[in-house]
Amino acid sequence: MKYALFLLAAAALADTPPIADETLRLAALHAIFPGMLVVPAPDVHIDDSWQGKPNELSAIDAFGKETVYRVTGAAINEAEKQASEQIVTHKSSSTRLIRLQLFPWPDATGMVAVLQYKFEEALPSMACPSIGLLVHLASSNNKWEVKDRYLLETMHHYSLKTVRMLDLTGENTRQLIVESDFGGVDAWGTNFLVFDAGAKLEPSFEVTSQIAASTDDMFTQTIDLPATFQQAGAQYCFSKTIMIESGIAYAPARSGKICYKPNDDTERKDAEQRNKLLAPIHP
């Protein structure tokens, strides 16, 4: 019996691989950026991974091996307007450098696109140096249509550290996990978000998974998949390592387990306010 439960959990926690079909990838980009020129950019490689010193944080760019696409067209919303700015020449860019992964959305007819992009030769403010975006697409009349979008934190945002799809709750459905970086004055961190496969893109769970704030705090926490699976959606469990807390450095670092309940209304309101940046710009 225990062995059967182990096999069930192992199968549920197996990752759903991204869609590799190039035709679908291009179709998704054309649906998200209608009327724009979309071409692969083999001359461009983007990998924003970096390695910290011992007892410091490091980061892997989840899209470091992905194809880059040039998508050309004027900014379509306020987030793009900010990200395309050139604060020196004041001549905004119209060329996006986009990386993406596609996953089947468990509603049979849909898929979700996870995009990371910046504007070529732009020099924007740190309020939106690049864009992390989730887009729910559905097939209708033999073409793909955008059903919903979700804008990840834009402040000092440069890359995605984790993108995965798997069953975290044991309810025979899949959740999308996205870990996205952010920053501020003397601070850098990542947010860990879980999206359920519903009609609307909104996280059911969000927590800071890494933080380095000057010399006051430094920690990292990694999802404990088996422990989370056992909670069946009631809590999300992590292995947490603290290097610095309230200015006190620990050598060796302190490690332990911690579990969190799903989102509260405050986090949802913050996301709703940020998503207003996706409202179309009217000529």
C-alpha cells in the first residue's frame, strides 16, 4: 500500500514538459502580439544566470537555453511603454527580445505561455527594466485567442528563476509554478507563485523565496514537493536556509522546514493593481 502511494505521488510530482512544437510557439506569439513581425533571432543569446560567493545567493535563468525571438511593433500597454523607454535619447524601442515556454493548460483546448522579454537597445527605469508575463490562450475557430494575462512584479525585474508545471495537491490537476526576481535599493529577491489551472490567471499562493537586503537579511527557501503534496493544497511547505537575519549572520547557516497557507486578499489586490499596467494604450 505504501509503495502504491509512493508511485502515485511520484507520478503526480513529475513535471509536464514545455511544448516544443515551433509552429505552436510562433502561433502563440502571433496571438499575443497581433499584427507584429515575429522572427527568431539566432544572433542573440540571453542568459541572466549569476553565481554568488560562498554563503551568498545565486540564481539560474530558467530560460537561459531558450530561443530568442524579435517581435517588432509599438508598445501596446503601459508596462511595455515603460520597458521600451530610452531615458538618454528619449527614443523608445519597438523591438522586443522575447523568450518563452508553452504548457498545455488542463482545460483540453488551452495552453499557457510564460514570457520573459525586454526591448532591444532600450534603457528604461528600474520600475520596469523587463517584463515577465503569463498569457492564457484558447483555441477558437482554428486560431489562438488570448483569454487572460498576468503581469509579474516589474520592479528591478530581469529574469525568471523557475518555471514548472506539476500536480502539487494530489487532485489530479496541474499547477504552474513561476519564480520571478525583483529588487530595490540594496535588495534583490525572488517571488514564488503557484497558479491553478482556472479560467483566470491569478496565484493561489505567493511567497518570497529568496531575499538579500543589504546586510540585514538573507535567506533562501525551496519548495518541498513531497511535504506539499501531502498537504493537498492546505499548505505549501519549504526547506528554508537563513544566512543573515535582522543583521545577525549565521555560520553555518540555519536550516529548517516551514509551511505556509494560501494567499490572502492583500496579495491579490497588489496583483490586481499591477495588472492595470496591461490595459491597452489607445492611440
